[in-house]
Amino acid sequence: MRLLAPPSLRRAAILSLLLLLAGVSRGAQTAAQFPSDWTNALGSLADKIAAVTKRGEILSLDVKNISSLSAADAEGLRQLLVTDLSRRNRRVGSASPGDTALQVTFSESVDSYVWVAKILGEDKENVVMVNVAAPNQRANLQEAPVTLHRKLIWAQDTRILDFGILGEGTAGGAAMLIVLDTDKLSFYNFYDNHWKLAREVSIERRGPTQRDIHGRLDLQAGKAELPHTQCAGDFQHAETVTCASVTATADSEFPRPPLATQGLSLEDYVVLAGSCGDGPLRLASGTGDWTEPDFIQAYAGKNLESLASPKIEFPGPVLELQRNDDGKWVRVVSRNLKTGWYEASIVSVSCGD
């Protein structure tokens, strides 16, 4: 005869089963509520993990969320990843000696979530990742009131620190282009639809050129400033411009304080007050390094909580952003990774209805 458990134990067992089923149900419901592109991206991440691990291998999973995903969404994605890996005959278990460590990080870029998996074994290390658009970012872009336009002004094989345009010529062309680089200030006149060099003013430097050297033009004041050097004169008459050594002074513009937005820290940006709407508009470059293509995008709102424009692409890193004196456009210095040349561009803003 089989003995029955006491009623109190049976009730406890039933209650535990109900709680377990409720937890599973809540997890399944959370996963079902994810956008299809999220679940597809997570499945793709599981495929990539399976491609660099062995069938039946035990993985010790550690998940970190450094994105704007909620804690509940991050946990739901973790559970879904465990399920996806199980379907691919990879088992997630507690960490034991000899197990393969799986470190998953939920992060994000300016325009998408970036989910990265690092697989660490005894004799291997692999990193795989997927990108997926965030719904709130897609909605923001659909309603973006701002469009950015880039116009390439000048390109050269030596580093450009800053540039400026004086006057208006015929057919929309500028009358004079002034280019500041590490060892000279160059003046170009606009003739026959191209720039022609009119004058160069040499700049003597103290010691070797710094990798992160900055310089700035102030066209209204007729000045060009670099560390330990200042050039001054009437920029409309290049022959009056001379350069001399000065005592280095702190520049409040370099570096600018980091700008925190969309879960990121942006260091290269300019502020255009009241460009579109009542609030400030900030144009910022991406967060990559000097070896990657780059972009500029506009942010709006009191706390920069929304993207205000689609991004405008550059074929290399953005090195300098400067607001023009009239506040209507931005001077951009970038490097083209395909040609190796430095490019001076104007980025302007147009507002929607």
C-alpha cells in the first residue's frame, strides 16, 4: 500500500508547483511581447554562439545590461537566450571548472541596441554580436523635424584644425576660404569654380606636433589661435596677417564637458540654440575611434531625450566640430579613411513643418 503525504505537505507541494508554473507563464508572456526583430536578433546571437561552441557544451552565463533596456526586459531576454541555446543543444548551467564562460552584454549605440556575447574557454576566446533597432528610436526618427545637409568645401593631405569662409561670391560661391593647419594659415580666393591659393602665413611651433592639437579661427576678430601661437590681422587682406608666439592659456572649449544622452556619453558636439523649435539643438558625432567611419546626428529636448534627425554619414572620423559665428551652420573637420585626406565641410540644418 502506498502511503500518502500528510495534507500540509500536499498543499505545500501544490502551491510550489503553481508558483513555478506562474513564473514560467510570466516569462513566456514577456518573451511573446518582445518585438519580432528582437527575438530574431536574439536567435541570430544564439546561432553565432552555437557556431563557436560544441554540441552539448555547458555554458556558464553572465548577463550585464548597460543599455536603456529595463531590468525586466533584460531578464526576459536572458531567459529567452537560455531557451534559444537549449534548442541548439547548448546548456546553460552554474559555473564549474572547465566550463565555457558566456558573457553577454546588452548595450546600445546612437541608433540601435548592440548585444555582444563573449565566449571564453580554456584555449579560445570569441566575440559575436548583433544589432537591433530600439522601438523608441524608430518612433523618434519617424517624427524627426530636422534634416542635416553636408557640403564639402576643401580637402588636403595635411591635418586641418579649423576653417572659415568670408564673404559671398557669384553663383553662391564664397569669396575667401581660410584654412588653419598645424604649421600654416592659408588664404584661398574663389575663381572659376575652384579655390586658388592667394597667400600662406607660416606658423612656428614649439616642439613636436601634438596628436590631439586643437586650433580655432575667429573670423570676426581676425584671429587664429593654436597652443603657444596666435595669428592676427585683417583676414580680408591676407597681407596684414602675422603670427607670433604667445603664452599658452586654458581654452574652455577644449575639452568640452561630456554630454550624456541616450545612455551614451558624447564628447564632440555643438549647441545651436533655437535652430528648430524653442529648445536647443545639439549636433554630435558618434562614439567610435579614429579608425572608423563616423556620423553626425541632432538631438533635441530639454534633457536631449529624443533624436531630432537621421544621421549624416562621414567616410571617416569627425575630428572637429565648431559652430559658425552666425549660428546657422557647423564647421566640420573629418578624415576620409579611403583617401587619407582631411576634409572641411559645412553641415547645415533645415527644419520640417
